[in-house]
Amino acid sequence: MTVYQLPAEVGAFAHYLRDLAARLVPGEGWYGVFLERDPEGLRACFDGTEILPWDVVESLLQDAGDDGTGPGAARARALHGAAAAAHDRRPGGADALRERLGVMERERWYAESRTRELAERLRAAPAAADAPRLDNELAWSRDDHTRATARIAELTARLAALAPPRAGGATASGADAEERRPPTRSQAAPKRRPRGARYAWLDETQDVQEAVAVPVLPVSGTAPRGARFGGGEAVADEPRPAIPAEVAAEAARAAANAVYALRRLRAQGRSGEAHALLCEALAGPPDWLPAVAAELHRVGLGADWATLLWEAASLPPGRLAAVAGALADAGREQDCDQLLRQGIARPVEELAGACAALHAEGHHREAHALLTAFVRARTPEDAARLAAAGPHGLVPELLAAGRAVSPARERDLLHALRVAGLAGA
């Protein structure tokens, strides 16, 4: 469901990206790599809901045979710059940039430490049987570091552009001057497991096994289960079917192995890798998260579960709604409400999308909890901007939320809606 109109610049860049992708072979080059690693993220950029990092645009141009110096690259950079500026000017844009900058700084730190570790292992045993695999992993780690560095520069420049007195002339991709090619992916040198919340819990678990020397079970790509994904409409008070026993058992095994690996990493003082491993659960099947919560609490790592909920609050709207729904379905209403309360700081357009997704999945109580937390913490003017994303549904829901907070808050909200011309929606 579209909840707001894309800026013209964002729409133009998204159209350009779709045309560029139509010229590429999906399973080859960097385009194949990005499709494998983060298909949902790439789709969001093609739809215009996110802005593709410039280093990725450069790689796609490289796949298309553009060396980055011709008119095609100049046009792409102009479209990208205009789209990024329009995207960043939306309410909450600066906060979103700062949050992503923090994520990229952690990604760069991890890639840097991983690169050092792999280089040391290769120096210690250059003729070892697994040297080709380690060499390939090192190539991917270096690429991760280069891309994270480029994205930090890009995000910093975009933040500076939002503050004109401090704006500078930083380039978006200074670290990417030379042409890069995807590291080879042969049978002898399997690909490195992608890191970060976008690539969570993939089939390949080699990195975790090496890091902690324990047999972590592979986490399969089992599709999310439950009423939210059954294709039919969910009724608000209709009990949702339980997750099949075999899926619940698989989730419990994966959670136990992941938490065991987490404890080993923490015992070794590798807190950065522990945090990365913890956050990877967020991109796995949402219905597995209650098992993760139960296992973390069982071993006394409740603080790590709180961290996981905090990270989940910054997920894209649809994913946030799926996680909240999974927690509610599993009877973890308190965790669900905490997640929704933490998510209300995000831009109102994203919150409108999350609310719509919750309703679409039959989680009406959770949608009401999200709006109540929003009305309690944000200004009436913010609530009016949220209502503008879908007046016919959101105006009565927001008024009901204001009523649940206090009569005074309901009056303030009604006044803000009238000023915005939405009171009669």
C-alpha cells in the first residue's frame, strides 16, 4: 500500500535504476552479488523507498560497460544526488542518516578486524589446504571495508548538506576510484558469508563456526509461518494457527546454537562480532525470534534481548510489523509493545507504513498500541502529519489513541487535525 507520494527526484532516479537493471544479467557481475545478498533492499531502491548507495550504482554501471567517466555516469550521479537530497529532506531524514552512519561505522570496524584476522591466518599458513578459501574471504572482507568507507563518506556529505553553514564538497565515493571486480566464487574458494542485519542467518555458517569453534547448525531459509503469511485475511480476535512442531523445533535448535556462539564470542571479548551475530537474527524468519528471546532469557542474557529489540525498532516498516506480529502471536505482548514504543521516533511516513502493514496482517491491537505510543510521545502536529498519509483510516484511529492517553491529549490532537484540514476525514 502506498502511503505517501514519492518526490519527483526520487521517482526519476528509481526509474533510471530500473532501466539500468533491465540491461544487466541478474546472475552475473556485481548485480548478481547484490541480488543474492540483499534482494529486498535492492527492490526497495528500485521502488524509490530507499536510496541506493553510490558505490553500488558505480558497480552496476561497471556491469553495464560504463567506466565511470562518460556521460552515462555523469547523468547517474546527477540523478542520484538529486534523489538523495530530496529523500534526506523528508521529516526525520537527518536522524535516519545519522542512524545509518552508525551502522556503517560498525560495519567498517568489523570488516577491518576481519581483514586483519584473515591476513594473519594466511601469513601463518600460506600453504594450508584452506588457503584458497581464506584468500577469497579476505577479498570479500576488503571489499566490505572499501564499501563501508565509501558509504561513510557519502552519508557524512549528505548530513553536511542538510546543514548549509557546514556543508562541504565531500565526494560520495572517494574510496572507490579504481575499478573493482567481484572476487571469484569457485568451488575451491566459497563465498564469504555476508554480515550485518540485512544478511542474517543464511544457510552458510562457516564464519561463525570458525569464530567460536562450535558446531552451529545451518539456519535454513524456511519461509515465515503464521496467519500473517497465509494469504487470507486475519480477523482481529481470531486465534492464529500455531507454528508446526517441526518448524518450532528447528527454530529452537537454531536459537540454541546462535546463543551458544554468542556466549563464546562474549567470553573471548569479541563484543563487536557478538553484536553482529545477535543482530543477524533480525533478517531471519520473524517467527523464530520468540525462540531467540526464550533462549537468551534462559541463559541470563536478557540484556542482549533488549538490544535486539532496540535494533529491531529501526527495521523497514513491513519488517517491523512482521516482527511485532510474530512476538504478539507467540504471546510476548510486552516485548511487542516495547518494540513499538521504541519505533515511534522514526519518520511519520514509515510509521504510517508500519501501521498499514499491521492492519493488513490482522494485528489491530498492535496497530492501536503503535499509534497510542506515538500520540503519547510525539506532538499533535506530528500526529496530524501522520494522519495525512491516510486520513480516512488514520484520523479516527489517532483520535481513539488520543482518547486512550487523556482527554487533554485528544483535544490537542483534534485541534491539530482541524488546523491541518483533516478533522472531517
